[in-house]
Amino acid sequence: MTAPELRARLAPAGERLAAWLYPRRCPFCDALLGPGAPFAACCPACAQEERRLRHDPPRLPQSEHSFSALGTAAGAYYYAGAVRHAILLCKGHGRPWYARELADLALIHVFGAAPAKAPGGRPVWQGPAGLAPYSAIVPVPPRRGKDRTALPHLIAKRLGQVLGVPVLAPLRVARELKPQKTLTREERLRNVRGAYAVRPGTDLGGKRLLLVDDVITTGATVSACALALLEAGAVEVAAFCLAADEELPKEKRTPAQGGQKPQERQDP
Ligand SMILES: [Zn+2]
């Protein structure tokens, strides 16, 4: 057995031990996850909210986004309510460990993995034997700061562990980028055009890539990243996000919201 194979075999046991020392928590409300936690990744009290916010089917509609250079794009949730709250806590609000439970829920709902047997375990993906779904997983790089602590990287890492696909970080931000959330749709498209590049010397020839971001809004960022990856030789790029920023369908709105766009929770 090679060293990476041995590490891969021992890692789930290490994760279970870590979860025993530092019990896993519900990403939506911070309650401790007990043995009966739905999908081993959220608490029973949050199960209804988790179901309500699922993006079902996961494929993101072209009518809501401006995708280009991408094969498909999928999202696990709508960017609203408890999901939005959890993502904001992961990003710069001191709770990066929720990324693992959020990624596990996505692995179960979007990629068809079987839930872990208990919190702290790993979901099990039983895809076609010997046929990896992608050559590699590529996180969208952060506008600034370290790649490895950014939420897209944390999600990509967990997806890679469960799907058995390597995570590569070939993308970099090639020039100054304004924060997308401050911009209109047209300004977002202009802001990211040509803003991402592949690190010199990277050969992505023939690779089928899964590009991962935390939230997809207009689709401008993932499209710009996909274009850079294709120019470096990738044959296909699909995008995946934890949450899509789209208007909630009527049936997903709570009765108290009277069919209107829901009031968001206060940001952390
Ligand atoms: Zn909860």
C-alpha cells in the first residue's frame, strides 16, 4: 500500500477520533450533533429548514444566471435563511468547521453519497467503480488572503476526500478585483472579465474539472474562472456551489412570509 493510500484509509478513523474529542455541531444552529442527527450533518430541529432551502433539482437555471464556458452548474441550496447564515459564519466569522457539514449535505443531496453512519464520519460515495466523475476539483481562488483557509477550498477539499478526486489550485486572481457583492449585474461581469488566470506552467490538458465556489450569484465569477481553465487545456468545466443566490420559489417561502421574498436573518 502506498503512503497516500494508507493516509486515505486511516483518515476516516482520525476524523471519528477528532469528532469524539471535539463533537461536531449543526451548521445552522450550532447545536451538538447527536447519534440521531439527520444525514449525520444537521440537528433534528433544523431538518425542516434544511429541506425547505434545498435547490431541487440542483441544476442552476440559465434564466437566473449568466453562464458561459461552463458545461453545467449545480447548487445544493438557495442562498437564504439558515443556509445563508451558516455560510456567512464560515466566511470570516470564525466558524470554518461548518464547511464540512455543509459539504457533506451537498455530497448527499447533489452527488448521491450515502450519509455517514454518525456525526464526525464520512459520507460514502459509490459511483461507478474505477470511473472518477472528474479529473480534479478546482476551488475559485479568494480575492485576497490564503487559498487554503477560504471557503471554496474547504468545500473542495471535502468533496475531493469523499469523491476520491484530487483538489488542484491552478487559478489565481490576476489583477485587482472589487468585491462582487457591491456591484450591479453588468458591473460584476466587467469586474471579473480576464481577472482570473491559471498559474504559469500548469497543464490542464484533457482534464474534466469541477469548479467549486461557495455562492453563485450572477455566474460571472465561475464563468471567468472556467474560461481560464479551458484556455489552459481543460476539456470540460462544470461548476458547483453550496448555495445559489436566486429568488426563492413560492413553495419554498414560509407562510409567515405571505408569498413574499423572505426576510433574511440578521447577518452574524
Ligand atoms: Zn440545528
